Amino acid sequence: MKENYCLQAALVCLGMLCHSQAFASERRSHLRPSFHGHHEKGKEGQVLQRSKRGWVWNQFFVIEEYTGPDPVLVGRLHSDIDSGDGNIKYILSGEGAGTIFVIDDKSGNIHATKKLDREERAQYTLMAQAVDRDTNRPLEPPSEFIVKVQDINDNPPEFLHETYHANVPERSNVGTSVIQVTASDADDPTYGNSAKLVYSILEGQPYFSVEAQTGIIRTALPNMDREAKEEYHVVIQAKDMGGHMGGLSGTTKVTITLTDVNDNPPKFPQSVYQMSVSEASVPGEEVGRVKAKDPDIGENGLVTYSIVDGDGMELFEITTDYETQEGVIKLKKPVDFETKRAYSLKVEAANMHIDQKFISNGPFKDTVTVKIAVEDADEPPMFLAPSYIHEVQENAAAGTVVGRVHAKDPDAANSQIRYSIDRHTDLDRFFTINPEDGFIKTTKPLDREETAWLNITVFAAEIHNRHQEAKVPVAIRVLDVNDNAPKFAAPYEGFICESDQTKPLSNQPIVTISADDKDDTANGPRFIFSLPPEIIHNPNFTVRDNRDNTAGVYARRGGFSRQKQDLYLLPIVISDGGIPPMSSTNTLTIKVCGCDVNGALLSCNAEAYILNAGLSTGALIAILACIVILLGKDCFTWGSKGCLLGLYKLPFFYVVATKNPATLMIRFPIKLA
């Protein structure tokens, strides 16, 4: 104990000795100013001074936000030549001189008259000068000095934003960075700890944490589930003074939203769905809907539906309504209550997008049973065939049975059926139908050559419900009967050259003819060509059947002369191959023509005997009128040149009267070939 007391006494003595030496040193210097402000030390820790001038001052400091009743003494200016007699006047100029800073011109004391704020202005540059009070003559050169505003901790930290919003995926690992919040402090960061900030979390534990130095918010719990809680409100504090007691603080609110991941499979809320469909429903009609619930959202919650099993897979289909996320079951094919009254389907719901990180949570699908009952409906009658084809012979008498259509009621009631013909399809009313048994009959004979096929529509309706109606097309074929004789296929005309008797006959036909028959081919070709029996030995012409439905007409002699006869009419008989056969006699006109040496036709005009009577037109007409009266026959107009006289059952003449010159032509009689 005594040793300790001795050591303490020695330390006290050593301190007093050092203090007395320092005081003595200050007394020996020329600097005698009194500074009430703070002094800034130089590099060596010494007070700045200007000893060559007779007066000195230092860099001054003034504490900001001073709120005392009296002005703050910043410091004092003093010159060595100031003897204290009041002859020296101190002048202050520069930033804030006279408004913020005032000087006592006798003592050199500088006061701050206003409260200063370092965050508004950190320092002021002033100019000091000592002059003779009477003459204002400078006694010292003017010199510049600085008054620094010393910082106090008067500004709390402020965040860049009042509120923050951030997202982080659910089920993120502990320590996953969410967002960084940043605060700033207007105090001087180079002076003390006024601007040294430390971050802490006030609200949001235990889910999140914040790094004290950086403001980075991180997740603090594993497997946070969005479906359990989606949004968190976190309050972060920034405190200056290094977070120590007495420091100022500011807060901000951070709203953190957990974003969705596909960590939940779809799940049907029930194991069985019951639905029904009417047998009258048409394909494409909606039967019902199923929905698997998936708590995930967005693409993670998208579900697609499919039918994977069941006895109704061929009759029903399912599509996905992406707006409601429902599976829409529709009728694919018609169902029949009388055939099968219930169906079962196995429907699967599966996620469209699967996150491999959560595959262990799967399988991401679920199945459900859908039972569909078929409801009975009052259906229209059904024909036993989708269409009918019947036949009837042409010319059959009215009342001939054509055929029958048959329909039945598919419902269990099996209602009676009534039949009718759609008269829009039978405007000529060729047919009638028995309303009870569906037999179709003719109302008049039919002509195949006019219409070979007739198409009608037959209705079948329930007797107690006329609205339940069905229709079926009926095609009726009119069978051919050989009731049309063949005829020339064209208005044939033959030409033969004038020749003498000695010229040999040509082996080429004068003309080749063929025939047409309106009847069906079974009653038409093959055609047979021949001369009538009464002229079978015709001396002039003959017919040779080519056995291909054509025939050639040949001359039997030569020596044809236009003056003797320039026109021959040859009757030809054409028969068909029907049962019974039909035939007709057709007349072929053969003209005698003038030809050149090569047999080419030159002229087929008739050679007439021309009598130039030298009579007037009136006389010729009078003669012609007399002939007409004598013959007792009518005159038929023949172009613009005259008229044709004919004698019934007698040879007839051509008589032509011309006006210029006035002539009378009398033709020789024309004979049959």
C-alpha cells in the first residue's frame, strides 16, 4: 500500500513540473492573444501562427445549432503592436461578416450572432485587418482565415424511399438475398460517429434478417410457403452513432411478397362426379364440368384435362377452359337411352409446367371418376334405311305399287307412325302414299323419255306428336318400255351424178345413214335398215345394212338424167331390237346432179323447158289461173317465183312464172324411186 501511495505522489509531481514548463514557454513568446474558440493544429500538432506579423489568429471553430441566449464567442484577434490604448481598430469582412459574425473593433473578439447549421454550410471564409483608428491606415496586412462549423449529431438517418417492395420465391433457401435498403445521414461522416449507420430489423422476424452494415435483407426461415402466407411487412431501422445509445434513427417499411413456384399438384375436391345427358343431345353439346384445385398461380397453376379410361371414351371428350381452369366434358357421338343408359369415365388433371426442383412433391396430377347417366327423350321416328330406291315401268297404270318406306318410334312408347309425301318434291303429284303402311303408288302413267328418275321426300311423324318428325329421300327409277320407233338421226339427203348407161356403177354409197331411238339402249340399238317389202326389188337404189347401226344407200343402175327425173324419194324401214320390236319408215331424198369428169358436183338445179312466149305478165298469170282452174287444185307459194301445183294420188308438176322475162315453166312429172 505504501509503495502505491509513493508512485501516485511521484506522478502528480511530474505532471505539475511539465505544466509549469509549458506555461513559462508561453510567457516567453510574442503571442498574447486570447482565443475562446477551438484551435486547429498543424501537422506537428502546433498552433498555427504568423509571428512575422505583429498579430496572429488561428482557424476558428464554432459548434452548430447553438441555442443559448447570448452570442457565441468564436475567438479573438490581437496584434502585438496593440498596446491597449484603443488606437488600433479591428475590421472583419468576408462571408457572413456583419450578419452572422461580428467583431469588437477594440478587443478583437468575434461572436456568432445566429444559430449555424453545418448541413447548410460547413465553413465561412473571412478577412481580418488591423488599422489606425484615427486615420484608418492599415497597421497589419489583411489576412484570410476560416471559421468551421463543427458538427453535432443533429440529423437522423433517412432512407432513400419511404417504402420498399420486393419479391422472393417461396421455399427459398435461408440467406437468399431479397433486397438492399440504403439510408443516408446528413451529418459529417469525417467527424465522430454522427454519420456511422447500423441497420437492424424491428419487424419481420423470424422470417427475415438484415445485414447491419449493408442493409441487405435476407430470408431467415426455410420453406416459407406462399400458399400459407404470401405477403410480409418488414420494418428496418438505420441508427447513427454506430448504433450506440443516444444515436438518432430512421425507419422504412419493406413489403416482401413470396412469388409462386410449382410446389403443389392439382387435386380434385371430390372422388366422383355425377352428370347426365339427354339422348336427344347433339355432338359438341356440353355435358358437365370438373375442376381440380391447384393453389399455385400463373403458369404453375395451369391444369390440362384428359380422359384416360372408361367405357365412354368413344362417346365423350374433354377440353380445358383456360379462363376458369375447368375440364369441359362434351358429347362426341350421339347416345341412345334404349341401347345404354349409363357410362363411366376416368378423368385426369395434370400440371402443364413442372419445376424439377420440386419433383419430389409429385406426382403433379390427379384422377377422378365421372359417371354419366343417359336420359330418355321423345325422339323422332327413325327410318329403317337412310334412303330408298324403287323402280316402276313407264306407262304403268295409275295405282301401280312403286315400293314401301318403313319407320319406327325408337322410344319405349313405340308410338304409331303416319307417312306423307313432301309435295314440294312432287309438284306434278305423280305419287301417293298410304299414311299407315308407307306403300307408295303411282297416280298416272309415267314416261321414261320425259323423266327417267323422280326424287321425292317422305315424312314420318308420331301420331300423337306431329312435331316429332323424320324424313327420308326416295329415288324412283322409271324403267323403259319399247314404245318409241327409231328414226333418222339427221335429215339425210343423197346426191347422184348424171351418167350414161355405159358408165360403170360406183361401189361407194350415195349416203350413209344412222338412226336414233328415244328408248333405253336395251330397247334401242341394234338397228336394222331395209327397203319396204313392196319396193324390195327397186330398180334404182338399194340399202345395205352395215350391222353397226348404220347403212349405206347404193345405186343399182347408171344413166340418171335430170331431164327425165331430177328427184327421187326412197322409203327406208328402220327397226330396233326391243321386245316387241318397233319400226318406222323414213324417206330419203336423192337428187340427180350435174358433175364434172371427176364426179364432183356442179349443179343440182332442175333442167326445165323454157318457153319464151313473148307474152306480158298479165297474160302469163291468166294462163296460170286457167291451169289452176282446170286442174281444180290449190296453188301453194313457192318462194317469190311462183307456186307449186299438186295432184292428189297423181303425178304433180312444178309450174313457175317469172316476171322478167315473162316465162312459163312446166316440169316433167316426178316419180318415186
